[in-house]
Amino acid sequence: MGLVLGSVRLCRIPAFIRFISTISPTPITGEDDAAAFVRSWCGISSRGELRKNDEARKRWFDLIKIFNDSIRAGR
């Protein structure tokens, strides 16, 4: 699965939305808020930029790692 499609799908998953709501300075209540958070976190204006922006891609992978670590920790 590509990075863009993966980010779209992850932003639809309730567990991911709950997770980012714990680290976001603004309320995250659904898919649109999750997408906005991801764009802000990665420093991009569109998730499509994940295809070509190395720094954004690194930040995205960092966020996924933090999310996965939180799942393993039972948070």
C-alpha cells in the first residue's frame, strides 16, 4: 500500500483518531481532524506530498512508530 493511501486509511481508524487526540493541541473528533493533524505533524499541505517529501515521510513514519508503540504499551 502506498504512503498516501495508507495515511488516508489510518485516519479513518478510531484507535488512531483516539491516539492522536492525546497528542494534538486541538480536538480531534474524526477523519477530517485526523487528516489535518497528519498534515500539520508532517509539515505539508497535502498528504500527497508524502510521495516526494523525504522530511515529511520521515515525520509520518515517526508518527506511526509512536502510535504502534502506544498500542504495544496498552495506551
